[in-house]
Amino acid sequence: MLHLAWQKAKASSRIPFSPDPSFLEEAEVIMTFQELGKIFKKSSAKKLALLCGADTPQQPLGWIPAEVASTLQGEGFLVAGWGDAALWLVKKGLASQVSNLPVCILDEQQSPLLAMKALAASKRLGDLQGVCFTGLKSCRDLAVALGLASLGLRVSVAVPLPLWGSEKVRTLLAEKLAAQGGSLTHFDHPAHAQEILEWFLK
């Protein structure tokens, strides 16, 4: 009896998952700032954009990153991304190497630092039009957004912030960020793709 039970346990009832390759999109994940810096240097795109962030109930199914990235590509932007936003960009085929300006997919664990180092190494920091967080997964994401803004970058968050404080605190923070050349744009409602596009293009 024990022998039969062992044989049964070894026999898997699961069907192996082997989808048709034509159903899948391929993308290369960039792991080093040197690699990304080379892409930035070689690219003919005059403007750069970063799209990142987590899926949220307010912004499901990758609607914001897919709509925004495809339009920015059409406007001649080179787009890089990480997190859930990047997964949707891969799923939509926007990172395909057959594209004229494929989206660069960055390693999520080191992505903000990787992007900043690559921009500095390629001397293209001035070409970055902004960093958009399509959603915040944790307090860490908010801290990264504020950190990037304090480094002098334009940053937007497409969902309402969970904590924001008094008007006095908001004004002081805006002044401090502006003194560094940065800004943090956020919305009191889940932003539409058009609002994010207008923010990137202005």
C-alpha cells in the first residue's frame, strides 16, 4: 500500500505549461547602469521618460503605463520603466526589439539608482522629462519619489497620496524641492492617461 501511495505521489497530475511562443512577448532586463548608459548615449531620442510603480485598485490592468508609453514613443521619447508598470509595457509589446524605440526594462531592485547613474554617466540628465509613479506599493515607493524630487527631478504620482499633511507642510515641501530644482506633482483623484501625458509634455 505504501509503495502504491509513493508511486501515486510521484506521478504528477499537473499539465506542463508550454504556451505557443507567438503568444509571449520578449524583453531584456537591464541589470547595470553601464548597459543602460550605453543605450542612452546611442539613442537618437532627444527626450527621456521614466515610468514605474505598482498596480493599484484605482489604476488596474496597466492602462496608464501602456497608454502613456506608447504615446511618448510616438513623440520620440525613449522610455524606461520598472515594477508592475514595466510588466505591462512588456505585455503590450512595447519593449520588443523590433520597435524603433523599445522601452528599456530595468531591474526592479536597483532601478532608481541604476537609472540615475546611467543618466549621469551618459550626460543626459537634462533630457529626462520626468519620472511617473503609476501607483505606490509601499512607503518605500513614496520615499523614492520624494528622494528623486529632492535630487532635482520632476516627479509625479498618478494616485492620491495616502498621507499629505497640512497646507503649511505642503507649501514648505514644495519650496524645498523647488530650491533643488525638483517638484512632486500628485492628484486628488486617480489620474487619467491624458493628465500624465500633459504633465510629461509640458
